Amino acid sequence: GPHVDPPRLDVKQQPLYESDGVAYFDTHYYGGIKKYQWTTIPLAIHGVVYKANGDEISVNIGEKPNDPVFCITDLLPHLGRTAMSKATAEEFINGEKLDIIVGTTPITTNNNDTLKLDEKEPVKKFVLNYLKENWLIEDEEDFCSAELEIVPAGPARFSGLDKSLVAGYGQDDRVCAYTSLMALMDLQNVPEHTAGVILVDKEEIGSCCATGAKSRWFEDVLRMVFRSPNEGMFATSLYNTKMLS
């Protein structure tokens, strides 16, 4: 029974904004992240966008060799002395400032001249135009029904000269979920008792919601399997079940 939700940054429902000539996606951290680890590293965006007409758009940017990546800026050491003197790592990087840069180019007119300086949010308009042409996202309202997650970019790699370790994002979940699933799939003989793997979500925020370990979905599934109103048999089956978490 492992969980499959690593810490990450979630893109908010109205994420795109411009500040000082830079366009950002506004985010909120999910799970127990160490905020200072997320600045200046390459980041990728994964997820899905549901448009108003019901179309589903899959998003995966930052993993392919030619893909752009994203980052959260930080101050250079000689400019960030005040920040470096913070008492704790929690104060060093504020969670509300973990917004990723998505562009710095202002939109241009047909004659390739930049718009006047008094044009409102020209960089944001460029990003919206790019999203329309490349992601088929018509307007900002499409983000309201999107689920976009920001994670460290790049594949897992062997670590150490002897390649005895693995360095990669989300390994604490993958090492449990993958091995649990493969243990079930690789069974050579039908076991004497029913075997199963339960992969749950929302562990990082207290195992809540409809897909977390605190929900009733597993019990509901068992009731459908039994197809019996006999609560005694249902309770006995749970009592006789062994689980490795």
C-alpha cells in the first residue's frame, strides 16, 4: 500500500501574471517540500488542461532535450546578504514566492516592432499568444480546469562512480510503488489468498480527499467485489487481511 504523490509545485487556477517585464506562473507548493531546494534548478511542467468545449490537452514541457525548462529565480550572493542572514531555512525562501518564469519577450506588432511602453502587460500577452498557438489554450479561463504540476526536470540517473545509488525526483514514492506493483505482476503461481496493490494519493497533505488513504474507496470496492449485503463477511475479510505499508 504505497502512495504515489511526491512533493511538487501546483499551478494555481489563475496563474499567469506579469511583473517588471517578466511573465510568471503563480504556484502553490504541495507536500513537505524544502523551499530553498527549488530555486535556480531546471523545472518541467506536467499535467492536463480541459478546455470549455471538453477537449483535453496533455502538457509535458521540459523533459525532452530540445524543450525549454523553467526556473525560480534567486539573488546572487553579493546581492542577497539580507536573505542569507535569515535565521532559518524556512524564512530564507518564502513559499508564496516560488513562482516560475514563463517568458520575458514582449508581444510584437505585424511590422516586428515592439509595442509602446505604455501597452499593458505585453509579455503576458506574448505568453498567452504562445499558449494559443502551441498548446491550443484559447484564454486564461482554460487554466481554471487545468491540473498542472511543476517538478524538477530530467530523468533519474545513477549516482556514484559505482552506480550504486539512484538520483531522481520522486524516488521515495517510485521505489515503493514500482516494487509493489512488480511484486504482484511477477507472481509465477496463483496465490492461495487474494493479493493486491493499493496506490493512494494525497499522502503528502494528510491522506485526505477521495483518493487518499482516509477515504472509503477501498471498502467500497470490496463491497462491490463481494456483491453481498453481508457486513459480517465483509468485516471478517478486512480482519483477516495483512497489509504492508
